[in-house]
Amino acid sequence: MISTDPTWPAFPIVSFIGFVIVLIPMPWHLQAWNSGTCYYMAWTALGCLNAFVNSIVWADNAINVAPIWCDISTRITIGQSVGIPLASLCITRRLYNISRVSNVLTTRAEKWRVIIVDTILCVLLPMICMVFAYIVQGHRFNVFENLGCYPAIYNTLPAYFLVYMWPVVIGLVSSVYCVLSLISLFKRHKQFREFVQSGSALTVNRYYRLMALACIEILFTTPLGIYELYSNGASGALQPWLGWDDTHFNFSLVLEVPAIIWRSNKSLLIPLELGRWVLPLCAFTFFAFFGFAEEARRHYRMVLRFFSARFASLRLFVFKARFPVARSAITKHDLPVHRLPSEDVLPPYVAYPKPPLPTHSYDILNKPSKLAFTDFPHDKSAFALTLSSTPGTPLSPCSSCTLVTAFSDRASFTTLPSAPNSPYSP
């Protein structure tokens, strides 16, 4: 795919990165009930995603290959042109209420009231502007090579009041709120710090960042809106409004414009290129203010620890699967148990026969004379045979023949040291 766009593939990459990074601070702004900021992120992300898809599909052609998508894309384009300034207006309005130190939003009812008002401004009004744009829509849509789908607004006087004037009006209202916020902030600086630090989720640093973002947004919104009014008026003669039927005549027409045509016309080149590059600029500007803050770095560390723990668990799982012997040792937190082969296991315990008692009986009253070796039975062969038939332990170096040799040699037996005398001995 060879694109005629001199910035290819910079714009698809930048727009997709803008779509991702502008949504990163969303969780902690939702936690702080910053509905205006969340709507700003949502509209900016939606605009970047829309521009990314259009720049990929129509990178090298101007053919109407996705008419349903173009119907949706043109509505998104009209909605974002109003939704982003309205979100900025909600931000400056909330900052103005905080700078006056009038009241603290402590109850859920008060917080929900603010969210409902912001939702009406940032969702309902852009949808109304989409309907207004349909009134002055000359045909279905236009397809510009390298840019994709674009609304086809008939250049007539009602179009300036229904479509083009809204960014300028919203930017002026936001400017008024911003100036009033700065004046109130300078007058009540000490009270403001006490108000913000009184348990509110909005910190002082976050307030200043929101104020800086609102000021930058105002500096860009109003001049760009005025330039759009000028470029639309200078691009062609202003057509008279002759009614609904005349405006929507041959409404199914789709105008396909190659890049060599619209890039050669400066009255089209500048506003079209400026309109698509301003979306990633809004995304990167927002991330520059809120993507490196303290709460952002804290969440980055939490995400890093989460994925580090999951990666360590994955490595341990792979290690267990590859080394099953070590797996048992790791799961039991102990050394592997060595088991002897079956032939090395000791046999069960066998009770050996006791030696026969002496034939001479005695009791404690009639003390017998000193026992001699002759009192034992003289049938040594039978006793030796009994011992020899008794199984011995496999690990014993001596088997049954040892006892036979010991009892058959009377001389060696008598040389053994004698036991101490019994107390009953005379």
C-alpha cells in the first residue's frame, strides 16, 4: 500500500497512540467524580480512533468501500467538534465553583446532580448538533483520499448557526468561566487551599493542572472555530436556503475526492489537515498534564506490580511443567524424598526363640547352689539347628553358623569373664 500522504504512516501511529494514552488517567478521574474530565477523555479518544480507522482504510484511495461506517464516522466528526469544547466548558465551570469556595460536594445527591448536568452538556447537546447538521447536509457524505469520510455540509446561511458557530460560542463561555476562576482564586487563595484539603478528592496540584488544561483548550478552541467559519465562507459562494427539498436533492450522492485535487487547493488543505491533527494534539496535551502526576505514577507502580506478579506466576508454572521432580519439591517446600528399591526394604520382624530354661528349679526360700554350665541341656545340636533355621537380617554380616561355633567350643566359652556374684550366692 503506497499512500500519497506525505506524513504516512505518522498520522495513523500518532492517532492510535493518542487514543490509548488519553484513556490512561480515566480510572482515578472516575474515582474523583470528575465527569467533565472523563467526557473530555471519551470524546478525544473517540475522535482519535475515528481518524485512525479512516486514515488506514482510505490511505491510498477515495472509493466508497464502507458506506455504513462513513455514516457513523461523519456523525462522530460532528459530535466531537462540539463534545470536546463542551467537556472543557464543564471543567472550567467546576473549577469556577471550587474557586468561589461556596460549598463542598459531600453528599451523593449533589455529586449525581453535577454528573447529570455534565452529561446533558457533553452527550445530549452533541447529539442535538448531529440532528442540526442533518438539516443542512447537502448529500450523504464525502470521501477524501488519505482522510476518509467527511460530512457534506451545504454552504448556506443556516449552516453557520446550526453547525459552525457552536465551537466559537462554547469557547467564549469557557473563557468567561476561566477568567472568573482565576480572579476568585487570587482573591481567596488561602481559603481555597483549606477547601481543597478538607477531604475532597480534588487536590491542589490537580486543580492547577485542570486550570492549565482549560486555559490551553480555550486558546485553541475559539481561534480554530473562528478560522473554520472563515475557511467555509472563503471556500465557495454562499448559497441561498431554498428549503428542505432543494438542500436534500440527490441526497444519496457520495463525492469521492482524490488527494491530488484537495491537496492542490489551499482553502481545503489547511482546514482539513488542521482538523485531523488537532485531535492527537488534544490527547497528548491532556496526557502531558495528567499522565505524569503523582496519582498516575502510583497507579503505574500498581499495574507494574500486578503484571510482575502474574509474570512470576507464569514462569513458575512453566518451570513446574518442564521439571516435574522439582515441582513436588517446590509445592511441598521440602527436599525430594528418596525411596529405596523394593529389594532393599527390610523384612518384617521375626521373633527369635528364647534359649531353654535350666532344668533345676528353685525358689527364694530354698536358695539353690551356684549354677553351672552343666545345668543347661547338653543337646547342643538341636539348639543350634533351631537357631540356624531362624532367618537373619540381610544386612547382618553373620548368619546362623556363628552361634553353632560359639556354643560348640566349651573351652572358649569358659575363658569369657565371669559375671558378678549373685546376692543369693553363698
